[in-house]
Amino acid sequence: MDKIIKLININMKDIEKRLEAIEQRNKRVELDKAWEISRLRKILIAVLTYITVVSFFFVAQLPKPFINSIVPTTGFVLSTLSLPFFKKVWIKYKIKR
């Protein structure tokens, strides 16, 4: 009887460890998801893209780098913001298959 109880305790410890690992993974996934949809991330993408394009325009000696950088930055940001819509469409398509 002691052997059975010992085996059950070992098995329970293994289950507890696995459950804890799953819970930790779920927390990481939730944080990743929260970051993906956060406003801060979207703002950082816009600002960093703008800085990159302005820098390139300066190096390339193009006219009005601060104003002309708005168009490519806006295009890039709009393309990244539209991705969640296309992701939903893609998921619906995959589920139907």
C-alpha cells in the first residue's frame, strides 16, 4: 500500500510541475498578445519608422526629409495596423478547410 501511495505522490508532483509549466507559458503568451495589440507598440513602430526614413532621406540628401518622411511612415503603419484584419480572415479560411 505504501508503494502505491508513493507512486501516486510522485505522479501528483509530476502533474503539478507540468501544470505550473503550462500556467507560466500561458502568462507569457498573454503578455505577448497584450504587447502585440498595445498602443505603445503601435506608437513605437510609427516613431521608429519615421526616424529611420528621415535618417535615410538626410543621407540620400532628398528634399524636405521631415515632411516627405510622413508618407512612407504612414503607409508602413497602415499596413501593420491592417494585419489583424487579414489575420482574422486567414484564420476563418483555415478553420473552414
